[in-house]
Amino acid sequence: MEYKNLDVWIETRKLTKLVYDSTKSYPKEEIFGLTNQMKRSSVSVPSNIAEGCVRNTAKETTHFLFIARGSLFELETQFYLSLDLTYINNEDFKIISNQIILCKKLINGFINYYRTKQ
């Protein structure tokens, strides 16, 4: 399956762009802290989806999808922390939160698909 055509991969890339755009306005002292961690988490999601798609078995693919999902939940937590610290406003938080919810649904659907193939 070509991962570049998958909605789940495309939508998680959009999420990564949102993360990079939103963290530009974070305080400079967060460059090596929260900002860096958020970028790493966001990049991990589509990267693990891609890696999972090129694996030889459904079990291996599912493993990488679970890693991607874990990074997505990590990212969600980091955005809640950003909101708590007032690094992000409610409107931007809602936009990103909606994209995270979409990505969760897509990843969960993909995991369920591969579970039937095990």
C-alpha cells in the first residue's frame, strides 16, 4: 500500500505543519523545551505511519501505527500544556485539537483495518 496516498498520512502531515506554524510564536526559552518536543512528536506521527506501511506483516505495521498513535496523544497533551501556559490562544487550540481528533480517528481506523489482517 502506497502510504503517500493515505488520508491518515496526509492529515498527519497537515497537523505537523500546524504544529510548526503555531510554535513559531512560543517564547524563545521554549525552543529547546516544549517547542522542540512538540515538533518531534508531530514529525513522529506521519513518519511512523510511513514506516509501518512498508513493513512485511500486518503485525509489524500495527506496531508502528500504535507508536504513531502514542505520539499523537503525546502531542495532544503538549498542546493542553501550551494552553495552560498561555502559549496558544483558545481559537488556535481548537483548530489544532480538531485536527488531532481527525488524525486519531484515521489512525484508529487504520489500526482496526490491520488488526483484521493478523
